[in-house]
Amino acid sequence: MDNYQAIYDAVRSRMGYLDTSYLVDRIVQCFDYSSQISAAIQSIEIHHTSPHVLMRPKLSIDGDQWCALYGENLQDGVAGFGDSPDG
């Protein structure tokens, strides 16, 4: 038990030289997610104002292509075709 006390005392005496305020600041910075939260909110706001979200096109498959249709039909509406819903 005496050996443990000596080791404890030695470690504790060295800890007096640590700048604990610096360590606390660094720890807080590691857990500061405010910039990530701001970026996520901005991304959501941009997404919710995108035309495909506001106008909600009808998606369907026409042959081997996807069709995004704004409007009631191909003659009166606006349509786009692609190999995927994204493209």
C-alpha cells in the first residue's frame, strides 16, 4: 500500500503543472458541434426551397427511363427523363 501512495503522490505533484483551463477549453472545443449544426440547418433550408421539393413532380418509369412530370400530363406539363430519378 505504501508503494501506491508514493506513486499517487508523485503523479499528483506533477499534475500541479498542468494548465487545466487550457485542457477544459480543448475538451469543450472537441464537443462543440455548433458549426456542424449550422451547416445542417442551412442544408435543410436549401433543400426545402428546391424546386423538386416545392413542386413535387410525379415520378414514374417510362420504358427504361425515369420520368419526372410537373403537371397533369406530358402535353400540358413539363417533363424530364433520365436513367435515374436524380439524373
